[in-house]
Amino acid sequence: MMVRNKVKTNDIHIINLAKLVSGPNAILYKEEDLLAYDCDGFTIERHLPRAVVFPKNTEEVSEIVKYCAANNLPFLARGAGTGLSGGAIPLNNEVIISLVRMKRLLEVDLENRRAVVEPGFVNLKLTNSISDKGYYYAPDPSSQYACTIGGNVAENAGGAHCLKYGVTTNHILGLEVVLPNGEIIEIGGNGIPDTPGYDLLGLLTGSEGTLGIVTKITVRILKNPEAKQTVLAYFDKIEDGSQAVSDIISSGIVPAALEMMDKTAIEGVEAAAFPVGHPKDIEAVLLIEVDGIAAGIDGQIELILDVCRKYNVREVKAARDEAERGRWWANRKTGFGAMGAISPDYLVQDGVIPRSRLPEVLTRINKISEESGLRIANIFHAGDGNLHPLVLFDSRIPGETEKAIQAGSACLKVCADVGGSITGEHGVGIEKKEEMRFVFKDEEIKAQTDIRDVFNPDYLLNAGKLFPTPGRCAEVKREMASKR
Amino acid sequence: MMVRNKVKTNDIHIINLAKLVSGPNAILYKEEDLLAYDCDGFTIERHLPRAVVFPKNTEEVSEIVKYCAANNLPFLARGAGTGLSGGAIPLNNEVIISLVRMKRLLEVDLENRRAVVEPGFVNLKLTNSISDKGYYYAPDPSSQYACTIGGNVAENAGGAHCLKYGVTTNHILGLEVVLPNGEIIEIGGNGIPDTPGYDLLGLLTGSEGTLGIVTKITVRILKNPEAKQTVLAYFDKIEDGSQAVSDIISSGIVPAALEMMDKTAIEGVEAAAFPVGHPKDIEAVLLIEVDGIAAGIDGQIELILDVCRKYNVREVKAARDEAERGRWWANRKTGFGAMGAISPDYLVQDGVIPRSRLPEVLTRINKISEESGLRIANIFHAGDGNLHPLVLFDSRIPGETEKAIQAGSACLKVCADVGGSITGEHGVGIEKKEEMRFVFKDEEIKAQTDIRDVFNPDYLLNAGKLFPTPGRCAEVKREMASKR
């Protein structure tokens, strides 16, 4: 009887939700359809949603949210599902509000350097839409060919060029947001340096889908740099590569990008889809890009080459043309996936350290690798100290997944210990909830969950993410109730 | 009897507070001493504090806050008192916690490009302390010789060079904060591009002293640019000057600074302490600074000169040396005060507009000037559309102060109407509380006051500021109570 009742209630919810979304196939509810939504780019934990709805506009999102709120149904928003920390995984059998049908470029205002997009608009499409007029959108996560700008806002996504240009939050000028009660608010939007009142724009950006659902985004667009130059530098010793990074930054140059890969990473990218002929016997390669006014480029490249030579660089080469530059970036940007060519499974971590501690941290990560018996590749945004240790493992070997998770966590502990942090751009999601304790005291976590409760008091929106509180909506609610 | 009791109670509070602060003269409580603290840079409203205490360290701040909280005494923090919107005025007979004795430079870490300061440390002293090593601190409000970095954090201060380098929030890496219950928390600090959890750093920065008291600040420091060049450009017609600004920005150059003064402003600065010989018969002067790699500077200046010529510039000249550059900046940076040379009183406003609307907005401000019968000078950060209309008036003429306030508010309305905002860098404080309604709907203000209530639930800290709620602590509390 109980089971039958439950099924019936669910059917009614599905029927009612279906009425709130327009267009064909705007709701999925059969198990075989839901399977594609049981995880995101973080694949270690999987849970089925109750349903997936595909609203076409803000009003539909608002109506869905109001329905969920009125019926006590957990819900969350999802973009392309490329997130790496599990932020879009339906831990509580959520109704997933997929924003992929809200994918229009609504406005381009070149004079004031802004564009307005819907959340499901794919990151790279923005640059592609304005590049003929000489403009681009700066944040460039490696998944930019697929990830959506709405997801980028939720995770405060970074990318290789954030060293010079800043992460997503530095490029968001305004948001339209559906709050967890269905209300629609607008924040920012006028592209001004300081906004009156509290910085809600900053608060919402990077809140990992726990405060509201973003339905419209005004972003800053930039004029293409007049010139750019890209070089590869190969080092026999990783310590030399690390020191070169540190010296380039302290020389006063701000490269557009300063990326590093270690020997294991090179083995992976050269075995995968976009090999570019990196030597296999070196310990580090730097991919360095400089952009700006044409007249200044050569001088900066000269300075960079001087630093590389000082640290015994084996070889340095500049990209001969845009095609070669493109191949080098494809090699780097597909680096995580490339680990699949040398390992059955891999776990990517995302820590941040003060740049000056780089050589020491790489040594400690090496030690974690030795102790765990698992290889760890390092592909990272060296210029801003944002490490991505990739723990290689085989999930078919009993216990190895757990070992990999432990090794990843140990890498984050090292980052926290040297005064760094546990995420540079991938977010906390499910994956790093417990590691939040490495960097926050209880009061500091409470200050944040108190803010969440202001926006999300019933905790129906994306519960169990971001903070080391109980994982499930129901548990959290029980705990909240017992405190009252 | 009542009065006597009240006095006695106050005496007891003074005695108790005095015990919480160390060193000589660490508390002021006599009316003649308190008079200096009845306003800040916004002088139109004046209120006496209950007392002024001068803690020496974070623990003393925490103890004072705990005492105030336990005894239901309103309190607020104050830096140098240079704020322009009344954020440090004791509307509720507050205990003022002056942070001017917490003025140490605690740490300089050149390798990781950060410095740690106490809140009472004066802005310009930071650059002066590190310039011999080739570094500087970017945010440069015109009051930088006096204002404190703690105050800059509270107001999210800007400055002439924010066009290229961003406002205070872009340079704050970490904060130590005493919450309104006396708890001490640390946020950020590791100088990483993205922080895990909510962006409390962004939330606290610019919260105008309503969420907590900042007691330690980690800031980003920058390497001095290799070269800089500064030019003045004189235009017969203000429309030509405005168009030149718009074209310079859309050419792709990001000048370090791009300032504009109109005819009335020029009359003022030339009559005051730092005249530099601007022609009196022009309608606009632009002060343009470019910095960066030496090799790129000349090309940028050439481009800028081309644009100026296109718009009929009468004369352009480059600074011959650092001394001349310094004189030009002194002329500009003392511009507000200079209005005192041509008017008994002036009221400075602080609006922001999309750059493309500049010519239209200047016309509308002109109209407000004509209608009110008051002269309005314009000195502003033209490059980022941050206007500072200065309404000239004479407070001795009955009704003229009110007329000036109305004209200032009308200027802000124009900014809001064209898609801009009511403050670029001076904050809302007391002055622009009602104007918050020009840019926020009721729900949007409520989302913010709800956040304030999380941090500041008893509303003892800096009550009556920033939002268009009742002005006094007691009124607000009555209103809050009636809602329960």
C-alpha cells in the first residue's frame, strides 16, 4: 500500500511539473532516461533524480521552483553537467531543472563591452559570436566547448587565462536569479566598478547552486589583444621549471597564461588524442602565453626566455602560427581526459598554494604518490599556484578507489597546510565537503550556512553540497528541526 | 531621578569601557572631545557619540564589542573619518571604536605579492613602504594621504587608477573580522583566485561597517609598471571630450587612469592650492595616464593622441617629468576641496553610468543645474563612467542646502535612469539611503537586510545606514519587534 501510494504521489508530481514546461520532451521521468543525470563530471558518486525538466524561460523556472517549494520536493539546477566536484548530482532524488534550453545570446553591447546570455549558453560560443568584431569572453575553463556560462557562474569557473584576466566572478556584471521561493530578482547589471549595498553578485557567483538559480547573465567582454605570443619551455628538472615560474611572475610580467605539466602528465597527453611531440624524458614543460600591445610582446618574451635559460631550460620554442598555438592548447586543455590513455581511472584534484611554495608542495605530492602506490600526474595553472594533481587508479582493483580518494584529500591537506586552499576553480560540491574543515573553523562554516539559510531556508535547493553538514536533505532537516 | 540614573548608568559604561582599552587617553567621553566625532567627510548631518575608544589590538576590539552587545549599547567602527557618505556618523549615540591606533604594517611578502596591515594603516603609507623595492598598492582614493585601509575596505574605495586596476575589493586577499557578537573570524588570506564556500571576502568588503569590524587585512601588492606616461588634453567642447573618452576605451587601450574635469571644476582647481595653468576658456580637460611595459607605451600614447585630434582637441601635452606629473595629479586629487575656493559650500555626488551615455547625462546634469539655480561642477573618473557632480551652494542662504541635496539626488536619478547606479566608490551611508530605491526593488533590499540580520541580529552595529529602513537603532528595533 505504502509503495503504491508513493508511486501515485510521484506520478501526480510528474503530471503537474509537465504542465509547467512548454515544448516537446520537456520532462524526463523514466529510469532509463534519468540514468544520464545520475552524476556530472565527478563520477564517483551516483544518484537518480526524481525527474528532469527543461524550462524555456525564467517564468517557467520560477513556476517549477514554486511547485517544488509548495510540495516540499528537493530540486537543483544543472547546466552541461561538466562540473568536477559533483555540484549537480541529485543526492536527494531532486527534480533537476536543466537549463540547456535557455541557451540564447540575448544582447551584445560592444560600446559598453557587455553581453547578456541565458544560463545554458555554451561558454565558447560567446567568444565565437563576437570574435569577428574583435572581442572575446575571457574565462576559459578547459571544458569551454561544452560547459555553460550558468554553470561557470555557479562554480566561479577559472581557466588557463585567469592568471591575467581573473576568474568568472571578475567578468560577471549582472544576474537575474530565481530564489528558492520562486521570486525573481535582478542584481548588478550596470557594469560598474562598485555596487551599492552588499555584493550579492559576488555572493551568488561561486555559490554552487545553493542560493538561487541564475536565469540571465550579463558578462563583461574584452577587446582582443593586439598581439599574442605562445612559447613552450622544456626542463630536465622539475625544480628548475618551478623556479622559472616563480621568477617570471616576480619579474613583473603578467603572462596571459603560465601552465605546467610534469612527466607523468606529458606521458598521458602524448598518448592521447592531441600529441604535439613533447620530449618524454623531461620532468616539466611550461606553456607560456603573453598578450597585449604588439610593441610590448617581444620584450616580454625576451625576459621570459632569459629566466628560462637561467634555470637550465633544455629547449624553448615559440608557436610559428595560430594553428600550432591551437594544437598546443588542445594538447593542454584535453589533459585531464588524456589520463584515460595511461590509466583506467583518474581522480582530478584542485588545490591552490602560494606560488613560492611550489617546489616544496610538488615534493610532498610525490611522497603521497609513493606512499599510496598510485601515480600522480600534475597539470596545472602554475602562474597562479592552482594545482591539479591527477591521481591515477584502477577502480576494478578492490580498495583502490578509496586509496585514490585518500591520496587526493592528502594533496589538498598539503595545499591547506602551506597557507593555500582546497579549490581553485572546480568548487567543493560533494567531493570536498569534509576538506572544508582544512580551511574553515566551525564558526566560519556557520557564518556561511547561516547565509545559505537566509536564501534557502527550507533547504530544498541543492541540499548536502558545499559544507560539511549531513548529506541528505531529510537528515539536514531533522538536524535543523532538533535545534529549534 | 530618571536623568540622574541615566547619567550614572552612562558613567558606569564609560568606566567599564575604559578598563577594556590599554595605553594613555584610550577613551574620550567629554562633550568637548566628542565634538570632533560628530560627523565624517559627509558634514550635513551631525550626531554625538556616547564615547570614543581606541583599542590597540583585535582582542581589545573583541572585548569592547562583547561589552556593547551584553549591555545593548549601539557601536560602530571608524577609521580616519574621511568617508563621504556618512558611514561613520553615530546616528544612535554609538560607542565609536576608533581604529587609528591599530596602524601597523604587519608583514610584507614580496614573493607572493601580499602585505598584511592593521585597519588604521594609512593607504598611501603602504605604497611608500614598498616603493623602494619596486612595488605599490593600487587603490588610490583621492584622500589616500589620510584615509585608512580599514575604511577603504568598509567602503570598497576606488580611485583614479581603478579603471585599469579595479577597486579595493579586487585587491583584498584576506580579512580578520570581529563579528557583532565579539567572535573573531578569518576569511580568505591565501591570495587565491577562487575561494571555497561563499565569497565572504566580497560580502564584507564594501558592507560599510554593518556586518563586522575588520581588524587585519591582507592586500595584494603590485610590481611598479616599467614605464608610465601622462598627458593632458584640452577640448573647447565638452561633447568632443566625452566622445574622445568613449573612443579611447573602445580602441582597446585600457589607460591606467582617464579623468575629466569640466569648465566649472577647472575654475575651482585653478583658484585653489595646486593650479597648473589649465586654460580657463575650455569646456573639458582630460588627464590620461598609460602604464606598462616600456616598449608599448609610445604606441598607446600615439593612438590616444589620434583620437583626441579626431575630436578637435585644442592642445595636448605630455608630462615632462615625475614632478610635473605629480603636480597634475595633486591638482586633480584635491579637486573636491578646491571647490571651496569658488563656493562657500559644496556637495559631492557619486553616480555611475554606462560610458556611452556620458554626453547625454552631462546635458541632463546641466539642466538640473539650470533648474535649481545652483552651479554644478563635474570632476570624474570618465574611463569607468564614475561621475562626481559637485553641487555648489551657500548654506547661509535659507533653503539652499535642501536645494543642493535635491539637485544631488536628481543627478543620481539620472544615473539610475540610464542604467547606471547611485554610487561608484563613496558608498551609501546615510546620504544615499533613500536613493537605494532608484536601483533596488523591495525584495532586493530585503535580501540584503536579511543578510545583515544574520551577522548583526540585534542591529547594534552601525544601525540606520546603507538601506532605506528607519534611521535609528531604537526605531528599527521597534519595527523588528512589531513584525515578530
